[in-house]
Amino acid sequence: MQARSFYINQDLADHQLVKAALSFEPFIRHIAEKLEADHTSIKSKFYEFVLDHFKIDRELNSDAQEAGRRMNNEYALELIYSALTPVLQSENECYWALSTPVPNLVLYSTDAFFQLVTKSDIRGASSAIITDQNIFKLQQREYIYRLILKRLYDFNSVLSNNMYYSYVDPSTGLSRYYNVQIDTTFIRIDVKGHLPELDFETLENYLHEDDGLDILSEVLPLDLFSFEGFSVISLHDVTPTRAIEQIREAIIDPVDDQKLLYKTVIRSLKTLAENNDVHFGLLPFLKLNAEPVFDLTSCSQSIVIQASKKYGIAEEAYYAMVNHYEREPNAVFFSSITEARQKKFFFLKALKEEGIRSYAVIPVFYNKHVAGIMEVYSEKELVFYENLLSRLEFAIPMIAQLLQNSIEHFNSCIDDVIKEKFTSLQPAVQWKFNETAWEHIKNGGKAQANGNITFKDVYPLYGAIDIRNSTIERNMALQQDLKRILKNLLKVLLTLDEQHPNEQWSALIDKTNDWLHTVNDFVNTNDEMLLDQFLENEAGPALSAYRNTNAEAAGVIEPYLKMIGQENSGPAFKQRNRLEISMQMVNTAVNNYFERAQRTIQQVYPCYFEKIRTDGVEYDLYIGQAIAPRRPFSTDILRQMRLWQLTSMIDVTRLTHDLQEEMPALLRTTQMIFIHSMPIDISFRNDERRFDVEGAYNIRYEVIKKRIDKVCLKDSEERLTQPGKIAIVYFSEAEAEEQLGYIKKLQKDGLLLPEVEHLDLEELQGVAGLKALRVTVALNE
């Protein structure tokens, strides 16, 4: 054990975000409670021994810095270590440390922890223990607020709880990852004065934002709190799990550079293999019109293609690989590349010339079809033992997704070219494209066929229909489904453990209980994927195998396997399907409404109308003389369109409200209109194949549109948009007066209720002075 103290971040040695003092009183109270609850067992003798020692020696109850200077009672610290760790656990294999309440100053640690953290070749990793001041300070703030919210408010926040420590293992040259866990059991939090009340529904929404901690610090300043006690840091080797997570993260949030993406995944595969002599290659099988096609860029991370390219046979090798492994999709292992094997597979000669001595091909399946292959190779002669393949087992489904993404990316590129050359345009603006194309032909191709197509001084109309709390609804539906699956699994496992005792049931029961606790708190994307792996690759196969060999257990196991075997249907997806059906009902109804409405308004005056699909539906409508030069345009037409805009929102509000009786999951929509009375210029963007605003002043209109999505009332946390109501956002009083005229007409027609709310809105970044009218729709009860 090591009694030498050290700082995790020396630069922040004198910096405290919250007042904190080292104290062992919480530990003493904890041991006393243990003794009172269990005073007859053998453990009680140990509890009495620990308490007797601390009653005599209270030397350690001083502030953190003083403790760091006076660590001469190693025996007391050894007692704490013995009390908090398993008796048979070796200190050389245990990464354990005792630190200040807000971890920074490490006071006592195992030799393994001390050597790993202070002497290893440390390099930064995502969410790691690192020395960067800003990142370390951010992690400390998240830790403090997470503890306050949990301890004092019983609120599990979305603040990140994942920290990793990574270093390069000098024996392999590969990264190793350790999960950092902090035990806060022995920390007491004192509050100065009255504990502030919090609105957790609003607070949770803020915590998702980048400035969530800053907002939290305003309502919950840290000078209200003080910490007393100590924290316990444990490091657990999670190299395989972290490597899998890195592959998953790379696939979920890919970079534009496909080569870089593949190299990132291959690097994680090497980490997973834990052997620097083993290398990996990936090769997707691309097809066009059901026939294989060779794309050198997509194939660049395959060793057989790289080697064959030097001999001018890359394309031939690719077609040979695709044809062979689609016909015979079996893994092939070459522990050594012999002459006989080279005759059967001609591309092996190119590999041997490159110094490759061992080579394996593993077909990768996506939805029962070969999506490509994974290559495993080495410059040494290797025997591909089963333990290497078992390390890769959980990575294979993600490799399949990666290869499928490459296939879809290739197909998308084909579609993009088709759209670029054969895009159908709205009739209202097609005349402008025709003129530009004619200029190109008339000038012998000197003019650009995709020249700058602009419409000046057009009036924008913007509307948004949003499904209220769609993200929260999705999370709740997912959580409910996962709970149902896990509870059914636990019931099956407990029955099997009772009727057919087996060690594997106990392990699966523990894991299932752990997942139930995780699901009860909060489920993020990583948790969902890891849980799917547990269900599909561990629990499911174990139950299937046992059912096949034990007919008497089939009656217990079969209903569960049948439940989870119904892909995207059945009880396992009940809540998610209910929500998805409801959202589709809303979006389909709204889309169909605007499709019909668009045909009607085009008869009033030609305009450019574009819908944007989000969790609801947004639309941009541009109208003006520039779009139809041969038809007179007047302000009366603009007023007619603005009256239609408000009327259409009433129709949509009623439409979605009437759907509620038919929805499996109750969803409500909010409606918003943004009034911009000044004309703007729009220009066709070739990169996105759509119209967008032109010029610095006009871009401000686009910025406001994006920022009013979740705007609140001034000096309030109330959202502007509310179900059953229409919010009309504006700047000038003239705009408000015009809208009030339309509102009075619609109130007289019985479409709107009499009340009109005049509201000031909060100041947004770069946007001040926004106001709104809010009216309530007379719903069809």
C-alpha cells in the first residue's frame, strides 16, 4: 500500500469548486450502523475493532491539505481499506484509492493504483482522468452536481457519469482502458439555509444543453453547500468493453472521411485482440443493379486489395472474393500461406509478396446477407485460436453495421448523382431553371448550367407543427419496453434456478437485476446497445441452448424466446410501437393536409412551398412578384396567404386533436407561426438542392427561425408553444395589428376562442425584442 499523497491534477491543488473537508466521521457512523444491525456475526468483531481504533485515534479528522502532510497513521488507513474491499482481493491487482470528497488529492492507495496513475505512460481519452484544467474542472462540477441532485433531491441527472483512464501498455503497444468509479457513501453534504426548490421537468431539458451546468449553477449555487468525508476511487479494466464502445461511437457518429472511420474501427479491433502482431482489414461488398462493383476508395482498408493493387489485379481479386464468399460464406483460415493454397486463391501470392504469413477471412452478415468480410492477418505465422475469435464476437454485429453503412453510402452517392442530373422541380420555379439551362446551351456551354438562380424580394411565411415532448415520450416508451423484457427474463431465470439449479442462472440473474436498476434510472444509446448485446448474445443463446437439451424446461423458456423473437413487433416492442404508430398518424395527417393545401394555394398565386420533416412538420413558403413575373402581385395576395396560414394552423390543431381518440399513445402538437413582413432574397443552393436565404440581412431571418423553436416567455420558464394553441411570433406592432385583424375574423367565425395573449419573449442569442400573440383554437369536442 502507498501512503504517499499526490494530486490527480496538480494545477488545481488550491482550487475548490465547493467547500470540502476531509473527515472520517461518516465512515465511523457507517461502521457503527453496521455493528448495530449485525452484532452477532464474526464481522461484528471486526467492526468493533475498527471503531475502537478510531475512538482512540482521531488524528485523521482534519482538512484535506493537513491530512496530506500528516499521513503517519497508515494503520488506520489500512483498516479502512480492509473494511471496504474483499478480504481475498490481492492489493497488486486492485486499483483502489482514498481521496478527498471532491476527488483530486489521493491520500492512500494500493501499489497497483499508485504505479498505474503516477508512473504509466498516460494519454488523454474521452472522459478520462486527465490533466487538462478545463476538462478536469468540468468533470468535477458534473460530479458535484450529480451528487447534490441525487443525495438531496433524489434526482438522477443526465450529467455524464462515465469516466475512463487510458494508457499505452508498453508490453503490447496497445491502449488499455480503465473505468473510473467513485464511491460517495462516506460523504456528508451540509446546506447553508433553505434548500432551493427545483422544477425537474424544466431542469432536465436544460441539462441536455451545452450550458446546462451554467444554468444549474444559477438556481443552485455551490456556495450553499459544503462536503465532509472522503471518496473512494476504483479503477476497473474495461479494455474490451471500451473498444466495443469506441467502435459503436464511430459508427453512430461517423466522420465524413470513410478511410478515417475504418482506421478508427480497425484500431479498436487491435485493442480488442490485445495482440499488436494481429492486424485487421475490412471489405464491403458493393453492388449496382444486383451485380458487384469495384470502388477502390471503399476497398482501401482491405489488405488483399492493397497488396493486389501493386500487381494490377485489385479489381480481379475483389470480384473473386465477392463471388466466392457469397457462394460459400464460410470463414477460411490460413495459418501459413503455402504454394498449394496460392494455386486455389491466386490473390494469396500478392499477400505473401507483401510479407503476410498468416491470413483469415471472416464473412460478415447483415440481415442474413453477406455485407462484406473482415480480414485478420499477421506478418508472423499464427494459429487463429478460438480465444481470438471469442474476443471479436461482440464486435461482429457492429462491423456488419459498418459495412452496411458503406453499402448504403455507396447507394446514396448513386442516388445523389441521379438527383443532381434528374431533379424534379416545383412548377412555380422551374421556369427559372429552364432559362438558365437555355443560357448555357445558347452560349455553347460557356455559361454554368447551375448558375446562381435567385429570386429577389419575396415574402417568407414560416410555420411549425411540433409533437410535444417527443424525446421524453420516446425515452419513456423505450424504458417501459426494456423493463417488460427484463422482468420477463428475470421471472424465467428465477424459475429455472429453482427447478433446474445451475451456476449460469445465478450469473444471468445478477446481470438482469443490474440492468433493471440501470433501466429504472435512465437509458442512453450506449446502454441500449449494450443491453441488446446482453439479451441477444448472452441471455438468449443460453436459454435457447438449454431449451434444446432439456425438453422439460421448454415450457418455461419458450414464451420468453417467442416474445423477444418477434422483430419490431409483439410485447417486447409494445410501447415503442404504440408511440411510433401515433407519431406516424400525426405526421401523415399533417403532411397530407399540406399536400392538399399546397395545390389550393398555388391556384391563388404561384409560390415555392417546402416541407421539412422533423418530429413534426415545418414548412417554408416564399411568395412574390419574382416567382411569377407575368402575374401581378399585390399586398392583397400576401394578406390572403397570411390569413390562409393562420386558418391552416387551426385546421391542423383540430386535425391532430381529433386523432387523439385513435392514437395508441396520446400525443399532442404545438403550432407556431413566425411573421416576417420585410421581403428577402432566396437563392438555389446546389450543394443541398434547395432554396435558402441570400445575404447577411436575410440570413438573420433564418437564424431567428431556428432559435424560436423552444423559446420561453420573458422572465418565465413557460414555453411559448402550447398544445391546443397557436403562437404567432413577430417584431413590429404593425405585424401584430395585421394578425389581430385575422384573429378577430376567425373568432367571429367560431374557430378561435375570444382570449388573445400578448406576450414578451425571452432574449435569444443575437435576437432581442421578440413578441408573440397566442390564441386558443376552438376544438371539436
